[in-house]
Amino acid sequence: MLEIMIKRISLLLCLLPLTVDAASRPRLKTVDKVDIQRFMGPWYVIAAIPTSIEKQAYNAIETYRLDSKGTVDTVFTFNKGRFDGPAKRYNPRGFIVDKVNNSTWGMRFIWPFKSEFLITYLDEGYSQTIISRNKRDFAWIMARTPEIPESDYQKMLLELTSQGYDLTKLRKVPQRWPEKP
């Protein structure tokens, strides 16, 4: 019981910066409309300005499932430190804040704290997205495939730059998966 409490407190301390909003910068513009059903499913993390728990992530995948209560059951998995490193799994809960556009969420890792989660880029095919925060402290480039064309990656880097992010903090997430037959 004490071990679980220590883990929760440690996770809370790691994620505490996620709860602070940036008042000094202009607010980010989210995408106009997200078809929430199309957005559900697995997303490979291509690159991130990572939180402390994901700084050594390999094969990172974030999977979303809309539950019957209208919240988003989220599963974030990765291997820590290397491709064959220990498997890690986190289950934050997503809350769609903007129910008109579905592009502004709160993400709860530990009750009662919710982190800002803004869908600021989403291609027409729902195959690539950028998740940002007004504080510009964390960001995620994600795709439905473990790799994307370099031209698409560069386009997403330009998008993050236009949002005011410091790309020196961006880390490409190593992805290596067995080929499907």
C-alpha cells in the first residue's frame, strides 16, 4: 500500500507542471472540428517534447476509446530505455472540454488534476496529429503508423515552431515494430 502511494505521489510531482496554464503567451488555436469517433484508436508517438515519465520511451503508443460516459479511456504504453526495455503502461482519463469542436480536452493522470490537451493539428485523413499545450512545455506529434514521410515531419515541425515551441527540446521517439505478413 505504501509503495502504491509513493508511486502516485511521484507521478503527481512529475506531472504537476502539466496543470499550470500559460497566461503570458497567446492561446493556441485548436482544429476547427474533430470527429471524435474517427480520432479514437491507436496513435504512434513520432516525436515529443516529453513529460518526465516518457523521456526514455521507445515504441510509444497512445490509444483512445470513447466510453459510455463520454470520457476517453486512454492507454499509453512504451518500453523504457530501449526497444526490449521494461514495458510501461499508464491509463489517464480524457475529458472532452469543448463538446462543439471536440478539440480541447483535459487529461487526468491523478485525481483531481487535469492536464490541458489541445488538438492543434489534424490532417484530413485522421492519420497525423499534433497535441499541444498553451504553456508550450509539452507537445506530441503522433500518427497512425510508426513512421511518417520526412516531408510530413518537417511540416509538423514548422507547425510547432509557429505555435512558439522550442524544438531543441523535441525528441524523436524510436519506433521499431515487426513487419506484418
